[in-house]
Amino acid sequence: MSDYDVIIIGAGMGGAASAYALSKRGLKVLILEAGPTYNPATDYHLNQPDWEKKRFPFKPNSQGKYTFGTEQVLDDTKWSKLRSWNHQLGLINITSKRKFAAYHHVRGVGGSTLHFTGEAHRLHPEAMQMYTHFGVAADWPLTYAELEPYYVQAENLIGVAGDNSGVRQRSAPFPLPPHAPSYAEQILAKGFNKLNLSWTPNSLAVLSKPYANRPACNYCAACNLGCPRSDKGSADVTFIHAALQTGRCEIKTGVQVLRLETDKNAKISSVIIADNKGQHKFNAPLYVLAAGAIETPRLLLASEVGDDSGQVGRNFMETLFHTSLALHPEPLGSHRGLPSGFICWDYNAPDAIPNIIGGCRFSPAVAEAGFIGAGQYATRVISGWGRKHKQAMRQSCANVLGITGIGEFLPNKDTYIDLDTKQTDEHGIPLARIHSQLTELDKQRLSFIANTNTAILHASGAEKTFERYSNYDFFNTTHVFGTCRMGIKADNSVVNANLRSHRWQNLYIADASVFPSSGGGESPSLTIAALALRMAEFI
Amino acid sequence: MNRRLLLQRLLGGSLLISAGWMLKSIFLPVTNHEKLIWRSWIDHLIPTDQTPGALDLEIDHKLWQEAEQDIAVLVLVRQGCSWLNQVALQNYNLSFVELNETQANTIITFATQSPFHYLPNRFFRYSHLRAMQLYYTDPRSRIGTVWEQTPQPIGFINYQQRCTHV
Ligand SMILES: Cc1cc2nc3c(=O)[nH]c(=O)nc-3n(C[C@H](O)[C@H](O)[C@H](O)COP(=O)(O)OP(=O)(O)OC[C@H]3O[C@@H](n4cnc5c(N)ncnc54)[C@H](O)[C@@H]3O)c2cc1C
Ligand code: SF4
């Protein structure tokens, strides 16, 4: 007999929302989380004089290890304009290959939402039917309408601020009014207006008014370094907090699940874990795997808990993005505000970019590119040295304007996760190995984004572009999806529409790995939460 | 001296530094003079004016310590210092530490304009990047800048308004 009804592996957005929904339904939940707990009030450094040096406070075990496959050769004859570049440093990647930089993530209670920007997006309904309409990726086995009530639940629990006249069909208003754009964003918006591009306040998991005993945002722009006020709706201060309040949810941190064990009845029988006291076994009637789109397939593959389709680890999708940054003559003070206060959805539909399948979206990018502190300005923006440099720093009004476009990444056969054949972690478990290749279609989409970024900056009156970077010449990803895709059939998907494994009757997967397609630049966390809330109703 | 001419001569000078000489020199113990050159170089990159300079915040010392942790960086730093001194001697008949601001700036300009993968350029890029990063993450450096205030605890509730700094 187990003390728990369900074991959840991972306390990121997927695990947290699952824990909340299942414990609210009366189930006794145990969350096993490999990383540590963060206390927003004491762990984040934004009120300390050397905050820029400290950045996000990664603690021991708060990042996983992984390796990379073969680097893709860059096709500069066609796409050299997409190379990452800075006016001071020149080309950032001087080789002829696409370099593997980083999979940005946090291990801990809250997972990667601890340093996320807080965008809370609903998917474009058509982006969920990419195979039917365009013959690419795979269809979601459920419709936007089926997911919509769970989006509402997630938005209400998190306290999402947004504009009700936005682009998606909604059955209920946002719980909070939208944030007003910063001064720099008002200037950037002029560029959109000139080009007849529409924009709307971004829907954000950032409180525009006090909500659920959390204060409103005070616009410090540093969300990616951890929000000490807890107004940013990371999973720890929202779903985990609510789950713990039920009295039926327990979290064990610093516990890495090493293996899932199975029985002859096509069920998971137990999990083997390692903590600072050694290795142990836990069991429960139900298991929810929510270790994220890279660790979830790793754990399944390492446990040899595959499926009949051979799809575990396949269809990996990363963040397709291009960012341009320029100086503007206006005294912008662009270190203030929110990282991404407004958004343009005009090209978000999968057929919105002329002659290119897959959509994209555009939003401001100054804070996400790191331009909130003096250190970045001194090295990436202001040229020179000596007295002139110091003078220029003192005269600067933080005049950077930035724009990012994020687009659909379509699955391809060369982009997947498998187990490294040589490198293991300290417990002897093979590391996840990331394979990533961009297709011609991805590069075309990227090129469209790059050109649009340039046009927007120009139209907004920016004077000198000083930096461009993209995932053309670097694997450098914040959103990862798709390595245990959901679908109707067991021969081409890993879980069904309710996130239950086709193969293992008591195993559910509730993280970004179930996405059959990435969407046209929508940020994934709200969809991960909505899927998990829906799953809990079908368990 | 005509700046252009000097640059041409400096370029010649840098190519004359033989790889063998460089390699041999890095196995020699670090001298006080090398450290003084480094100190002077960092001082020229971020001098004291109405706000503290890099030396006031001991950036030279911190970066030297950092270089000692990584042999590749230490080699770059020591080679860079050797190069600085050699160029100063060739062109001004003075050690780098004795140069005035204009003379030092001429050499720095040359370093920035030398080809990307050449020692002077790599040395400049490395030391400029690290010195600026370290210097500006110290709050004493930010006096009088738009970044004087930390992001929290009060945030920027005036974020919708035009920036009034300067
Ligand atoms: C800088 C940055 C900005 C972002 N901005 C946004 C944004 O604005 N909006 C948005 O929607 N998304 C954003 N994202 C992406 C978003 O954070 C992730 O998509 C989302 O958090 C993924 O949730 P998840 O539950 O799938 O996985 P994760 O957040 O990765 O959570 C998985 C958890 O499982 C744990 N785990 C893994 N393996 C094991 C194991 N073997 N045993 C026990 N525990 C394990 C991990 O420690 C982790 O805590 C951003 C990401 C980054 C890095
Ligand atoms: S901008 Fe708002 S949400 Fe982001 S860290 Fe600052 S206070 Fe928190």
C-alpha cells in the first residue's frame, strides 16, 4: 500500500498544475523534484547592489546536464544575413557550423518558470491542426474549444493580465486588466503603426493589481532573474502554493528519479530515486511524468519504458527566434517596464507569412536580451574606452530598442533527443543528447522574421542597429517541446488527448513534451498548465 | 606623431613578435613590471574622473587573480602586456607604464583595429569585456548613470514616462 494516490515527477509548470488539480480533486499527491526550492524574498538579488553580477541565482543541482549531437553546417551562401553579430564583437560565431550554446532552464520547485518572462499565451486554434491543413507536424488530438475552459482556469489561478479584445476566442475575461506599455514600447509601437502592423498588450502572468495575496508588479523589467515580489506567476507561487494549501500535496526536493519500473500488467510499478541519503523506491497507483521535454524522454529511454511507436524523444522542437537591437535618439529608459509588454499576432496563423508554412509573432526584446543593467550597455552597446566611454555611460538614457520574433519550429527527422552513448550523470544514467537541425523552411521563416524586425526598428526611428542574434547559427533555446507527442493513434504518438500513455495504463505525461506542434511563437506555459488541468479531470 | 603612420609601424611591430619568444616568456615567473603594465592598461581602459576608476575598485587585481585561475587567459594577459610594452618602447622609447593618456590611447586604438584573431585585438577584447563587466556591476561605478538605482525594492513605476536622466 502506498501513502500516495499519485506520484508526480517534476515541479515545473506541468507538474505543478497537475499537483494542484489532482490534490484539489482529493487525491494524495507526492511531487518528486530534482532541484531545490527557491524563496523569492531571500533568494533573488534584485535589491542588492551587485544584482547584475549575481544574475539568476542558480543553486547546486538547479541545472541538468546534457550533451549535443552533430553540429549542422551553416549555409551562408543563402543565409549569412541571419548570423549573430554585435558591432563591438563582430560575428559571434566565427565558425562554419551551427554551435550548440544552451538549453536554458532551471531545476527546482517551479522549474523553468522561475526565470521565465511570464508570457501567458493561448495557442492559435489552426496551429493545432498543422497536419490536416498543411501536411506538416501532427494534429493535436483535441481542439482549442476543448482546451479553452482549462485556459480560463489556469489564467484565473495564475492571475493573468490581458486585453479582452485580444485575438483568441474567450469564454471569460482575463482576471486582471492589461499592463500599459513602457515609454520605450510606446516608441517601438510607432514603428508597428507605420507599417500597419497591429499590436495589443501582451497577456502576462504578471499581476497588474494585487491578487491572491500577491502584490502588483512595480516594473523593474528583471523577470528573468527571478521576481522577489512574487507578482510574477511562476509555478511555485501559483499552482504549487495552491496545491500545498489543500493539505494533500507533499513535495520532496533534491530527489532525482532515476528509473521507472514496470510490471506485467502494462503498468508502472514504482520509481527508483536518489537523494542525499542514497537510493530508494516509491510507488503509487498513478504516475505523472512532468520532467520537461528533454528530461522526460531521457527518463523513459533510460528506464527502457518505451512505447510501441518508437516516438519517445522524436519530434523535438526548439525556439525559432531572431532578435534585433538598435539605438534610438529618444531618452527611452528602456531598462524599465516589463520584458515583453506588447505583442503583434498579425503573422501568428500558420498561413499568415506569405508562401511560408508556420506562423510567428513579434514583441519587444530589450530586457530578455539582457539590457537592464549597466554591464551589458558598457560591453555591448557603448563603444570605446577611457574617459569618453565613461562619459557616454553617464549620458546614456538606456536608449536601446529591441524586437524579437519567435516562430513555429516544425519537427524534422534530424531533431530529436536520445541518450548519450558515453556520458552519464553521477548516478550512471546516460545524459540526454540534443540533436537539432534547421530545415530550409525554418530558415525562410527566420529570414522573414529578421527582415520584419529590421523594418520595425527602422520605422520606429531607431538609428543604429548594434546587435542581431538568432538560432540560425546557435542552438540557444528557452522553449522546448514535442518529444512525447500526443495523438490519437498509438503508432505515431506517445500519449492520448488526456495525456495518458498509450502503452502504460497508469502513466501520464504532463509537460511540454506532449506538444504535437510548437505553435506560431506562442509561449507554452499556459498551454502546459491547461493540458495538465484537463488531464486531472480524466484521471 | 602622425597617427596613421604610427598605426602602420605598430602593425609591423606586432608581426615581428615571434611565436618562440612569446612561448618562452610565459614560462618565466611573473614580474612586478608585468603587473604594473597590466595595472596601467586597465587604468587607461577605465580611468578615474568624477567617478571612481577601475583601479579604485581594484579591477586590475581581481582580473589578474581571475587570469591566474585559467592558464589560457593568463597566457593571453601576459602576452598582451609584453606586446604593450614592446610597442611602447619601439614607438616612444618608454615603458607602457610611463606613457601619457594620448600615447596609450594610440596604442589601444591600434589594438582595436588590428585583425580580429591577432593578439592585440584579442587582448583588447578580453580585457575590455571583463573589466567593463566587473567595473559596472559594482555600484560605485554607477553613480550618476541611469542605472544608479537597483531594480528592486521600488522598481520603476514611472516606466511609462520619458526618461528624465541628463
Ligand atoms: C529565460 C526563459 C524565459 C521563458 N519565458 C517564457 C514565457 O514568457 N512564457 C512561457 O510560457 N514560457 C516561457 N519559457 C518557457 C517555460 O519556462 C517552459 O516552457 C516551461 O516552464 C516548461 O515547463 P515543463 O513543466 O514542461 O518543464 P520544466 O519547467 O523544465 O520542469 C521540469 C521539472 O522537472 C524536474 N526534473 C527533471 N528531471 C527530473 C528527474 N529525473 N527527477 C525529478 N525531477 C526532475 C526539473 O528539475 C524541473 O523542475 C521561458 C523559459 C526560459 C528559460
Ligand atoms: S517586472 Fe514585475 S514581475 Fe517582473 S520581476 Fe519586476 S516586479 Fe516582478
